[in-house]
Amino acid sequence: MDLRTDLNHRERATLRAVAEGHAEISCSREPDLFVDGLACCDQHTAHRLAHLGLVAPARDGRWGERVPALLTDAGAAALDDLAGPGAAA
């Protein structure tokens, strides 16, 4: 999978929100994502990013509990790849 071409605009924006610390994720098999306290408008995006291993809970929680979301190493690499050569760090 080439994440530079396979991630859509909404998925890339969601990864950026997670990277900037604006997101929480529910502890469940199909995790829901919340950005700035509001439910993500596209839960399919949240599920896809979690199943691809790009976002994850920052800590363990009870089933259904909302915890901070973090960008995994794979998610950070995907964002770095999307920035392209010469992008500011």
C-alpha cells in the first residue's frame, strides 16, 4: 500500500489532528474518533486509520472509554511521506 496515494484528504487531515493532540479515541473493536471533543464526521475514516495501524489509544482504558489518541510510528511515517521532500520538519 502506498499511503501517499491511498490516503484521501479527510484521512490526511485526521492524521494531522491526531498528531497535533486534538483527538480522542474510544476503546473498542471499531474505535470512534473525537476531534476537539466532537465526534469525527466520518467514522469510516476513524475505523480505517485504526485498522491500518496509523492511530491508536495512547493508553489502555475501559471498553468504550475515550482516551487520548496518538499517531503510531506508521502514522507518523505516513505524514512524513505525505509532506514530501523539502518539507519543513
